[in-house]
Amino acid sequence: MPLDWGEPVDQAQSVPLTVLGPVEHQPAPANGPAGFRFGMQREVDVDLITQGQWSATPGGTRVCRFGIRSAGAVMMSVQFSSFNLPPGGRLFVYDAQRTRYLGGFTEENEQPGGDFATALLPGEAVVVEYQEPAAAAHANVRISGITHAWMSPFPQGNDVQRDIYPGYPSSPCHTNVACPVAEGWQEQNRSVVMFVRPSGEGCNGVLLNNSQQDGTPYLLIANHCYQTNESQWIFYFNYQSPGCVGDTGQTTQTVLGSVKRAGDYYGDFCLMELNDAPPASFGAYYAGWDRSGTAPDAGAGILNPLMDVKKINFFDTLATSESLDGVACWKFNWFSGLLEPVGSGSPIFNKQKRVVGHMVGGMQTCANATTEPGYASKFSVNWNIGNNAASRLRDWLDPSNTLQFLDGYDPNGAPPRVEVRLKALLQGPYDPGSGLMTADLNAAGLVPLTEPYSASGYVHHGPGGGEGTSAAVLAKEGEKRVVDWVVVELRNKNSPAQVVATRSALIRRDGAIVDVDGFSDVRFTGVAADQYYVAVRHRNHLGLATAAPVSLSASASLIDLTTAPLLGGAQAAATVGGAHCLWSGDVTGDGTVRYTGPGNDRDAVLVRLGGGIATSVVQGYWPEDANMDGLVKYAGAGNDRDLMLVNLGGNAVNVLSDQLP
């Protein structure tokens, strides 16, 4: 710690002090994804060793201090043109009120170029303190500049707003990366980094894996974010809210400095290598990439808009090729989230969760977020854009130039996982004429944002339970519109009666069963690659499962339950228009469809209507709504009772059971 830390001593009043007058700040964000400024760099020239105030301690250590005040600053960081410490020497920087310090920095923090910089500290004044052990050689420490922040991009406490003055929080239609809808993207989230330059500006970048998978900290950024002072950039890891709601996050996980390895103006990219790999405690992830040039038809972007905590965006329409100011780009539209300043260089991932580009243009507002396109520089073009290693990606990420794509790398060891790509149809809402299911429940605003199965008594296993989606996912139109929630079960390959793991997921009109983001394969974290029976359950349909175990791994392939052999044979599913469907009518959820007798499903419909007039109608998200039109009806056109009788072959005493053991 700094000397006498925690003691009631105002050291800032007794040390030499450089005072810089106030500056005219520029509070408004400028145009463009990188056009956001929270401060500016101011030059100083202080030889700490010769100009600082020295004092001795009883233990023989000598201490040197120097203060800098920049009038009106909300936060400050310090840059050093020389930073050379002897063994045992320690340097600290703290705010004048002595509430927070950075350091101690030692000779192990020295940078290849001999310079140095610190992260931001609150207040308009800082003190630089150097502690020199007895008999040590003198240090060489020269302060060359400070960053004067006229607004704070970071929180100063739970009771203070994120932006102190004048305040530009990001748009309210953003989604925090801690929200349930981002659950399947947490590895990729850990690869996205925000960096701050001494000029008082910030951008995003993404850590990339390389073919050696050795954790070399390559960071892809936008070229228009590059400045030649990269050795003094501060890279912030995991600046995000811990909850779905909130705009504060930790800012202590930082790495200083980088070296430019490659870049191209017409690709608007730079590949930087951080001077130090992030410590294991940061939990950094090195993202995978795809340089095939295949247009992504769905995916996500992760960014720190306006230097806010990390957010996640989604798109699920086919990207097209477009030139933006000479840069070859993917052009696409978000269906959730948007791009704002500081988002330059933020990655876009395809649905296989590999980087296919980085953001370079296309600003949106909440009013036009789904109609104003975004532009991402193509990873595939930048792979081989130049004629040497200094202008292209391939020499650094895959020197042999043999891989079309590469998955991500977790140096801390990622937990095992499998992903499941499923297609199934629910008989109740299925329309054989269109080959799609209706989405009447969703159209009526009845589908909940949180899975309904846990609340109804279903016992999840493993990673399942409590899944949530977003209003933007439910708002999607067309064949990708969400119909309802289902449960996907993985069962023991040797004993299909044993459920190993479950996840709640969404089923769309086209039959695709997807994760909570509306397009990804269903992910089971903590589940090892193996063979499993795969089953699907719904709250008022009979479940069904694959006829045999299926090999599952982290790379999914389609399991089409509308055509595949099923456990229990032909009676396991209703055949409608040639397609297998889950039998409708199990409104009591006991695994059977009954028209008469104890616990039958027909009486449950009448009970939901109050047990009175059979011609009454109740709207809502009820299991007794067998055809899933949002209405529980006992009589008349489209009633729920007749569907049960039809499924029983018109014989009221028949019983239909699912084939799940």
C-alpha cells in the first residue's frame, strides 16, 4: 500500500504540485461508432526522482511523491514516458482524497517500450508515490501526460449515477450481457474487451484464438480506433453489470499496452497483441473465427456502448455484402439491441459463435434499431487482404493458412457441453397446409418471458430450470415467431427412463427448437459429449423421444423428430399431413390423453371454465387450451374437447399414452 494508507494524512497538501487549469470539455457524442469522447490528454513533464519530495521512513525505505491537479476533472489517469524501477521499488498512484489507489507497480510492470500508463482514478488531483528500498539504485520515472476526464465512464459508488456530468447513458433498448437471453453467449462475452486511450476515447475489441491455441493475446479492433500510443492503452476486461438490470460494473481487471501486428485501412482492422496475457483470474476467453466468407444468417454482437457496461445484440436475417467507404462489410439488421459510439471494433458472431466481422458503421437509435442496418468489416476479406504479414490476419492466426474456421479457446478449461439442434411439431397449433404452426399465444401476448415448467412442478435436471427470454425474441415475425416453451431432455443411452439433463427452450412456427436467444442450438453446459436419447416435452402435449441414442457433442447436427424413427414406434406421434407431431390433449400433464374416467382431460377443460356453462370461453395461457389458440373452449368451433376425442379415434373410453419410460 502507499505509505500510511488509511491514516488521516492529507499528503496531497505537502508535496510538490503541478496545477493545470480548466479545459473546455466536449460532452456530446460525435457521429460514428468511435465518436465518443469522455476527456482529453494534457501534457506534463515531471522527472519524479528529481522533482518529487523525498522523505525517509524508520525502516530505511525512502519515499518520493509528486502531485498533479487538473482543474475540473472528474477522473484522471497518468502516462509515463519513462518507467524503469530497480528490484524492490514500488510505485503507486492515488487520488488526492486517498480513497483509492493503483499499484504497487514494480519492475515486472515495465513495458517493452519503456513507457507506462495507469487506469482512471476519481477526482481532479492525483499523487504519484515511489517507494525505494534501502541501497537500491535510483529509478527512472518521468511523467509525460494525464488524461483529464470531464465525465466519468465508470461508477463512483452504488448511490452515484454512472455518468457524473453531464451524463450520456446508453440507450434503454440495450440488453445487459447478464440477462437470461445471453446465457448461451457467456464464453464469447468473456472475449470482448473495452480499451481506453490517453486521448480520452474508447473502443471495443475481441480476443481471438489462433491455430496453435496457445493463448497469445491477439485482439482484433477497428483501424479507425488506432492511435500510435498503443503502449499506453488500458484494456478493461469484464466491465459489465452483474445483473440483468444495472449500469455499474468492476473496472479493476485491466491490462496495459499492446503492439500492432497487422492492419489495413481498407479493411478497417488492426490486429493488436497485448503486452501481457490477461491473468487467469480474469477468466478471459479467446473467441473462435470463421474466414470462409459464408454469409451469417443469425448471430450476436457484444459491446460497451458509450462506455456503458457490456450489452448484447442479436440478428437473425441473412447478412448481405456491402461496401461502406471502400470497406468490404456484412450488412445486417439487429432484431434486439443496437450500435452506439465506442462499439467500433466490437465483434459479430455467427450462430456457430465464431467471429465473422467487427463493427465499423451503422448507428441506430431505439426508434430505428431494427430498420437501420449495421455494417461489420468482413473477417474473411481481412484474412488475406494484403500481400504480407503486416496487412493481413492469416500470418498470425493460422500461419499454415489451412483452417476455414476455428472454435474458441478457454485457457482456464471450459466446462464440458453439448449442443442440440432439434425440430419438432405440436399437433395443437400445426397447420398442415402451410407446414407451420400458428403462434396465437404469442400474438395475444400470452407466452411468458420465463419458462413455465418449474412453476408447474416439473423437476429439471442439471443445467435446466429458470430459463428466460426477451420481448425482442418473442416479437419476431414470420416462420421464426415463437410458438411456446418446451422442455428438451437428455436421457441415459443405456436406460432411457433415466433423465440426465434438461433445458427449457423455445419452439418456433417452423418447428425449430432453439435456445432463449431465438436462434441458437440448445446448449447443455456441464454435460459431456456422449450418446443420449433426446426427448421433447410440452405442457399439454404427449412427449416423444428418438428411437435410439444419438451422438451429441459441442457441434450440433439436426435431429428431426418430424420424420425420424421414434421411441415406441408409430403410435408415439400423431401423423398430420405426413409429419410426426406431438399428440395434443394431455391438459392434465399426466402423460395420457383420457376422455372419460378419473383424471380425464375433458373434465379439466370444463373445470377451467368454472364448471358451469359449457359454452363459455376463457382466454389465457392455460394448459387446457389444447389447440393453443389462446382460448379455452368446451363447445363450438375450435373447441379443445373435440381434439381429444379425435385423437382417441372417436372412442371415448380409449386412452392414449406417451411412449416415454
